Amino acid sequence: MPVIVERHLLHVALEALKEKYSWDQNSEVLGPPAITFIATSNAVMHAGMKPVFVDVDSRTYNIDTKLIEEKITENTVAIIASAYIWATL
């Protein structure tokens, strides 16, 4: 399936994973940091799942890997890692 915009690709990927693994509306996706573009969390919500925000490392602006584990629940199905290369330049 051709996809023109990256946020659409993320939505399509989440829908495919949801179908393959029988994820439902209780499924949680970790990772879209609160400072990221809204499209990441919107893709999760459009796929009918719940985004769970993880704070960022103030040095790199990437997800703080030390905080991921405390956010994982029995409903966690995926982690989306957003990279902020510009923050390290």
C-alpha cells in the first residue's frame, strides 16, 4: 500500500499490528513523548488504542529509557521511539 505521509504510515503499521495480534481499545502504546509532534499520539488514538506518554531525557530529548519500565502494564503492546537528532547537534 503506498503511503505519502509518515504519520499515515505509522497509523497503517499500528492497524496492521492491531489486526495481527488482536490488540483492542485497552491496548496501550508507550512512547510518544509529550514534546513530540501530535501525529504520533494521534496515530495511536486513530488505531483505537491508548497512548501512554513517557517523559524525555533532558539531555537528549529522546524517551527517558529509565522511565519506560515503570509505565509498562499488562495492557502495554508496543513502544514507539521518537528520535530527536536535532537536540544533539
